[in-house]
Amino acid sequence: MNMNTPNEINEITTEEAFKIVGNDTLFIDLREDFEFADKSMNVINVFNFPFSTFEKNFQKIPKDKKIILICLTGIQSQKAYEFLLKQRYKMVYVLLGGIIHWAMEGHPMKSNPDSLPEDIFDSHCCNCKGQTPDILE
């Protein structure tokens, strides 16, 4: 964890974040509901606070826990970080590289792929003979 000066962002690597998973740490995922429903971190205390409504709902986040902000790449997390500091939150960190880096490093993820109609891979459109292409599995 980088403990930076007040004008800098406190960043945490995916490895450091994974090591502190527990009751005293909250993972706040800032992606929109549909993004969170599709793929999310598979650890305890992950909560979805979409960035689009974050300033309206942030009060639900307790100030006495470590807060790790997560978005796709880290940009929205930095904005939310600055906002929370102005609201007097103290233990706030930005996940370096966002959820993309978390997944690329092999940390636990869960996904809920959309259901596709069974006939979407009808044999008239390709040579797949009704089998699901690997890319969609």
C-alpha cells in the first residue's frame, strides 16, 4: 500500500488488496449495475456503488473500515477517492489497474454470462454445427 502525501492517491496493488480481504475491508465496485452483474470480484465484502449515483449514495459506506475503490481501470476510482477524502474518509485506497488488473493477476472472479437462446448458433449461419464457440464459454 502506498501511503502518499495528502495530494496523492493512495493506491493498493491487487496482491496487497487480496491479502487484506476480511471483515475490516470493504471493496466498493464503482462500475454500473449491469457491469457488476456480469463479472465481479469473488471475495467477501464487495459492494456495488455505481459511479453514476455514487455522490448520492456514499453515506452508506462506513468510515471505520478500509475502503478499496474499484472500477474498470482505476480512473473513476480516483475521482471517487478524491470525493471521499473531502467527506472525511481516512482509510481509502484505489485498486491499481482496476478490476481488469485484478482478473489478469488471477484473483477470484465470478461471472454471470447472459443467457442466449439455444437456436442462436443455428447451423445455417456458420460451420459450428450448433456448438457454442469457445469465445462465449
